[in-house]
Amino acid sequence: MIPITVVRFGEEEEREVLEVLRSGTIAQGPKVAELERRFADYVGAEHAVAVNNGTTALIAAIEVLDLEPGDEVLTSPFTFAATLNAILAAGATATFADVSLEDFNVTAPSLEASITDRTRVLMPVHLYGQIADMHGIAALADARGLRVVEDTAQSHGSRQGDVGAGTTGIGTFSFYATKNITTGEGGIVTTNDADVADRLRVLRNQGMRARYQYEMAGNNYRLTDLQAAVALPQLDRYPSVVAQRDANARRLSEILADVDGIEVPRVAHGRTHVWHQYTVRVTDAAVSRDELVEALAAEGIGAGVYYPRLVFDYDVYRGRDDVRIVDVPNAERLVREVVSLPVHQHLSADDVERVGERVAAIARGVR
Ligand SMILES: *Cc1c(COP(=O)(O)O)cnc(C)c1O
């Protein structure tokens, strides 16, 4: 069996967690502070505020912007439900811009086409491990006086030139079990704005500045030292994790390069990819996307479809005033074409060959 994700820790994590257990400080404490410092450094932001998951990271990022009811957050329709749920939980209206077939992300022109007079926030989602065109999106936000919140749950450390994912406006990251860096559940918010960072710290702790001195109606968004302890050794290893994922992705793309009807993922010029997922498009292969997934599963190769439908295309979101649907033809096409293949750092060289060769054979119709 070659699963699409494997969670495996080393002795370093065991030692860090044991230290926290023995210290008696298991809730938010020095390990969380250390994680915040080191994570901010790593992504190139001035501040990082750890929270209890990636969804609350998004909610907190929107909440500190003090939006009015009816204000719109413009995001990708090709994302996980958390992106949309967070916008709604924060009391804003969600609307959408189409994604590019090249990098699966929203672009400055697609966002611009969807801007209305109620738009306040541009929220790109850096999908699968590749940062969106933040040079273009930052310029658009500046020109239109809009805020930027980046859903970076899948793209820890991806960069466009010297711009790290999550450093343009407010960046939100997830440390969920399947993400590139994990604490089981966890998240972190990054920003270069000291005032935003300060408000996030107060917001995550019941709105409390000092004991029983409340500055806002807050919440409990805190991460624990037990969780932060699990993340710290992963930060040390992360460059080598990304390098291994990158090597696996390159090899898969070599094997699949000349398979008709399979489009391998591209790394945009000037950007880095951290390969949260390695995602191909099945355009006109000998089998359909769903047949390919089924055939791979039958051979013990875990392949995943992220995502089988547009984020708003579920009954629970239909007919809501705070979900404003627009036409997104590229995204509609992608939900039928994409499939993600195992690319993680725990694959052996033989695993990578087998995944590539089996996908190639099945897609060619030679089983
Ligand atoms: C995982 C994920 C989230 C939510 O993170 P959680 O830690 O699971 O709450 C948000 N957006 C995207 C794109 C994700 O992949």
C-alpha cells in the first residue's frame, strides 16, 4: 500500500513532548512562543500568532479586519470548505474569482473581474503547495485599497522571488495532520503589521489584554505547548522534507511527461512549490479521472481528488445571501480533471517509480 499521506515523527518530537509533559506547562507557554518566533523567521514575516487550527486562523484573520455585514471577501472556488466556512463564521459575504489552469490559483486579472463595490478583502488560496501570483495580487490590492488574507494552509514556505506565502497581508497556515508541518490540530497567523499581530494575540485569548481586562469580545483560539513541541523539530527538518518532495515530484513528471491526456503540474516561473500535493489533470487519457483513481486504489496506490466539487456547490450553501456565486469555468473544469498522487517524503525511490509507471500504464490503457 502506498498511501497519499504518512504521519511519522522522530525521537526529537518525542523528546520535546516529554519535556513539555514534565514541565507542567502544557497549555500556551514558552514552546508556543518559540514556534511563533521561528515560524515568522522561516516564512519571512515579522510576526506570527499561533492558534488552534487553520480554520480559526482564517476566522481570526478576517475578524481583526472589522468588516461590516455585507462586506465581501473574494476567494477561490477551488478550495477546501474551511476557506468558505471561515468567511461565513466571521460574518462576511463570500464571493469568488476563477482560477488559472496553470497553477490552480486565483490571479490578479481573475480577482479584478470579480471585484464589486462591496469587496473589502482579496483571499487567494495557495493550493497544493504553490504560492499564487502575489506580486500581481498585492499590486491589485494596493491599487483598489483592499486588504489581503492568504489561505496558506497548504503552502508553508512557498515563495515568489523574495515574497514568502503568507507575508503580503495576513497569512494563515494549518498544522492539521495531513499538512506539510503538523501538530495534529493547529494553525498560525503571520503578518508584518504589529497592530494586527497585537489584536490577534488579544482576540485569541478571550479578548483579554491583562487578566480580566477585556478589549474586545474574543474567543479561545489558543494552541498548546504540547502541540508546539511537535512542530519545532519539523521546522529544523522542513527544508529537507521539501527537497525530497521536490525530487519525487520531478521524477513523477519525468515519467508522466509524454503520456497523452495527462497534464503534469507546473511550477510557475520565479516561484517555488512545496508539493503539499502533486496534482495532475486527466484531460483525454484512455480512462476517465475517476477510473484512474479506482484502478490505482485497486493496486494499493492512494490517489486523492482535491476537490471533487466547487466549494460552494453543496446544498448547505445554496440560497444564502452571504454566498455570492459567479461563473468560474476553469474551476468547473478542474473539479472533473484533477487527481493528486503520493509525493510525500516517506516514499521510497521504488514507490515513486511504481506510482509513476502505474499511472502512465493505466492512462495509456495498457494494464
Ligand atoms: C486544511 C485547510 C484549511 C483548514 O485547516 P484546518 O487546520 O484543518 O482547520 C483551510 N484551507 C485549506 C485550503 C486547507 O487545505
